[in-house]
Amino acid sequence: MPEPTTTAAAAVTVAAGAGASAMISAFGVSLGLRVDVLIAGFSGALVAIVLLNIVPSTGDTWQQLLRTTLRRMAVAFASSLTAGYLAPLALLVAQLPNSVLLGGAFAVGGGAQQVLVFAIRRISGQAGPLPAAPPQDGGGATP
């Protein structure tokens, strides 16, 4: 029995399919979101949540920990969606090359919450300065 071989046309089809980025659709309608940009925005949101503590914990009871966890999940979801829609738009407006798209999505995902709070306050008429970072409690060993 001869060995199975791959034709040149099949190899080109597979190579072209691997290079295309997947789009997300809901109920059969394309949302225009690329998966790689969403993952980069989600990663930026996780860095902001873990390292910058943009969603601080409110207490030690299980209800407060559950509430904080749900808030952190909502922040990560909203930040990744914001990065998915705004990062390609920002690159288009700034006329930057496509190679910085994922880095831009990471930065947008990390800073989305601060920018969204500022935009919501400005639209609602309660404009003020950008919100300050939450105070750090030292985090080191006690003397």
C-alpha cells in the first residue's frame, strides 16, 4: 500500500488557513473581534489586576471574597472587550504598523479601567482628574 501524500494545493490551503486570524461571532453575527487581540487585552487586564491591584479586596469573609472575585472577572472581561475594539482603532488613527497591535492591545487592556472610569465621569458631567492608584500597604516584612 503506498504512503499517503499531500498535494501542493492541499498544503497551500492548510498554510493559508493557519495564517488567517479567527473572528468571534455571536448568534451567527460577526462581532469583528480577533481572538489574539482579545487574549492580549485579557493578559493586560490580568497584569493590572494582579500587579497594580486595580480591584482591591474589601474583606476576608467569603461573601466579600466572592464579590471581589466577581468584580475582578467583570473587569477582566470588560478590559479585554475594550482592547478588542479600541486597539485596532487606535493603531489605525495613529497610523502605526500592524506589528504593534498585540502590544497595544495589552496596554489598552491594562489601562482600560482607569480610562473607562474617566470617560464615564466626563460623559455624565462629573469630570475630574484621572483616578489615582489605590494606596499600597507596603507589602514587605514587618520590622
